Amino acid sequence: MNQREKEEYLREYSLLKAQGKPFFPYAVAKDSLMGCLVVAVIIAMAILFGDQLGPKVNAATTTYVPRPDWYFFFLFELLRVIHPPSFVGVSTIGVPTLGMILLFLLPFYDRGPERRPERRPIAMFTLVFVFFAMAYLTYLGTSAGSPEVQTIKPPAAVVASGKGVLAEFYAGRNAVAQSGCEACHTIGDDGNPGPGPNLTHIGSRIPLLGIERTLVNPTAPMPSFKNLPPQQFTAIAEFLSDLK
């Protein structure tokens, strides 16, 4: 902005300011009215729809599926698609922190005189992209099922064995995800790193019979799986045996 443009801007601003209305009581009254309207809507929704509390907490379960509040669904869905644990901190802390810093520094690096949306393509593109990304992730998080999923790919030997063996592998993979194994074990990029060992290559260390004995008579605090239906028990044991 050169000196002439700056003088024109200040002159136009002074004229608009002289024609305007004072902040008090006009702007204060509008903001107060809007605040009361928002509070009234929240109260009405609380009366009509009630709270969204889930079932009572059961400290003994290992398969509880945590769900955040709706305004964190976009972050919840983002974590569902980011499997490597090394990126969890970046997505949950790094990206939101960087976004807040950029917002706080906005008056310092965006010093252009233009305020019309059509003359600020970069800012408007960023705004639209972030808005629709958060809205889409929120929608996916709202309609998402259980995050207890298993995404490890079948080894080459399983793929080469034919469709029947491959179908058994996928059946065992689903059974492992539904049985809560990932609450204490890591399998591929999914699960938790403890207190149980990493099971990504468990089949190369323990034979099938050893895996079955461990499932029946495990070391505490791992629960026993001997009461599972025989078909599900066999599917889990054979799936773990294929992880080599």
C-alpha cells in the first residue's frame, strides 16, 4: 500500500465512521440479544432432547468404546484414519496448536487493506477448505461404528494359499478385533502397546498349539478365551498363527 492509497483509505474510513453509530448501546444491545438467544436455544434443546449420557461405567470391561462429545468428532475421525502411533501426537496436539497460533498471528501477517471475500482468494480458500474438512470429518465421526477394527494385511503365504485360507484369515481378523485383544496388544498399526506383547509376528515365535494353550490358560491380567464359541476360538488362533 502506497501513501496515496493509505490516504484514500483513511479518508473513506473517517467518512464511514462519522456516519456510523456508537458501540454503546447499539452493538452491545445486539450482542446481548444474540447471547440470550443462544442460551435460550441451548436450554430448549436440553429440555426437549435431554442429555446424551451413555451407559454406566463398567471398570471391569476391556472392550469399552469411548466416544467424544460431538464437537470433537472431527478429531475423533481423524484419529481413526491415522494408524501409526507416531503420528497421533502430531494430529491431536500439533495441528490444533499450529492452527491456534496462526489465528492469533493473523493481524500481524495479514495486513492487506482488502476485506472483500472475492479479493482474498487465499484466505477464502483456506476458510472454505477447513470448514468443509471439519464438517465432513464430523459427519463421519457421527456415523462411525466401533473403532475396534483390525487392518493388518494378510501375509504373502496366506494370499498364495487361495481364497479359502484368505477368507479364514479375514474371519479371524474380525474375531480378534471384536474380542478386545487390541485393548492390550498391538497388531500391525492397530491396538495399544501394552501391557501385552506385540502380536504382529506372533506366528513366527509360537506355533498354533502354543497359541491355543495361551488363549485357554493365559498369564494374568489377560482373560481366558476358553468360553468363546469353538468357531470363533479357532478363527482367532489360526489368524494369530498366520502372522509371520
